[in-house]
Amino acid sequence: MVDDESNFLKQGRQVTRENWKTKRGFVYPAPKKPSEFYVHPHKPTEARIEILKEEWIENELHPKPVEREMTLKDGQPDFNCLPASGKMVFGGLEPPRFERPYDNNNLGSSTRLPRGSMYLDKDPEFFRSVHLCGEGLAKEKEDNKKREEELWQSKVVVDDLDFKVGGFNVRDRPVQLEKASDILQGKAQKISIKMVRNARLPSGKKVPLRQPPYSMFTRAEYSDPRDFTEDLRADDPTTYTAKDLTGQPLNFKTHIHRSLGKPKSQIIESHTRIKPMSEAEKVGERWMRSGSSREGL
């Protein structure tokens, strides 16, 4: 009896466990049936299909509000909610002008009004749109720009808007010919600069400032740089893949001119001839190397 009861419980648990999972196992996403491949992915539901089969009624959920019916007689004009002054829209006129000041003595007179005739002139600004466009907008922008420029010019307190040194505009980079020129142009005006320029020793001898050299390499011994092509591998014409018109092997071109392939209008160059230096400009302390004798200068 005990064995039968235990077998019965095992079989029950086995059946319950088999209901937990499918025989083919867990597969995600599950494969589609062949009939599902012919169905549009955005197909509406059956309830939506039934609704679409019904006849369409315009504004069914938003009916027209109830209003009073009005039938006009032949020739009777409809009500106009815009107040008017004759044929002019209300507000399109300037304030009325009268012939003379108000006179209380003329009240009740059948021949003379207290203020005389009334004049109604059209207001030209009434029909002007608040949204400028066309020539009006362009003219207003131009006037605003001109007004801003005049306001800015009125706040300028200097004689010239450009920053100049020595009467010339300052460049972004100095000219190479002026790299040896002194920063000070003309005579010194500041007292501290005058003291430096006119410095003297206790003995009374002047100590002028030395002119700077043209380059920091002028006082060093010149050595001819080594030719880097001596360390390169020798050319082997048998490895060349290109050939010229005669069929000879052609080496790879490394020297390509920057103007190659450009039209003539883009490669026109203008060169200024360099003025040769005079003999007086080729001597002086700035051309001397360190340790050289200063005699004869």
C-alpha cells in the first residue's frame, strides 16, 4: 500500500511538472504560423473593422449649435455689427474739427450752430498694418542702423579709430625688414626713457645701448648642415612600376610644385627686387661674433 501511494504521488508531480513547460522548450520569439505572414502588421482589430463598416456622419459627435432662424425680406440688408460713419469704418477718422470755438449763445438757434460746421478727415495711420513689410520694413531697418551708427560715433572721443604706431596701422605680424629697427620711433619723450638713452658713467662717458643682432646665430660659427640624402637607400630602377613615354622606369615623384594643375590666373606671382646692402651696412657690432676684437670700429 505504501509503494502504491508513493508511486501515485510521483506520477502526480510528474504530470504537474509537464504542464509547466512545453515539449519543444522555451523559444523566443515564437515562430509565426504560415497564415500570419499574409496579415498586415498594422491591421486593425475586429472591433475597429466593425466600426469602419458603419456609414460616416460628418460632425456626429459635434453637432451644430441651436440658433434662431431668420428670414430676410426682399431688399432687406442683414445686420452689420461694424459701426460706421457714412462709408468710413468707425475709427478711420481723425478727431472732428469745427469751424469756430464753442459759443453757448447759439444753443437752440436754427440758423447758427454753436461750433459751426464739423470737418471729418481720414486718419492715414488707421489702415497701416502693425506688421511691417516691403519698402516700409527696409526703410525702418536702414533708419535704425543709421541711428545706431550715429549714436556710436557720438561717443567716440579719439581722433582715429585705428590703432597706429608711428603714424601707421599696426600689422598682425612684423615685417622682416624691420626686425632690426628700434621700437622707439623718433626722440624719446618720456623722462624714464630719456634717462636710459642718455645714461652716463661716473666718469661722464656716455653708455649708449647696443644694437641687437639680426639673429642669435650671427655670433656662432657656421657649420654646413649634413646632407640627409646620404643616409637614404639607393634607388633601384628594377622596382619602379611607373614608366615614361619612352618605356623607361619612372621613379616616384616627391617634388610636386604647388602650382601644378592650377590655371594661370591663380599662379601669377609678383616679386619685388631686394635692394642690396651698402658697404656701411655690412659692418658694425651686430655682425661680430662673440670674442672678436672691437678694434677698428
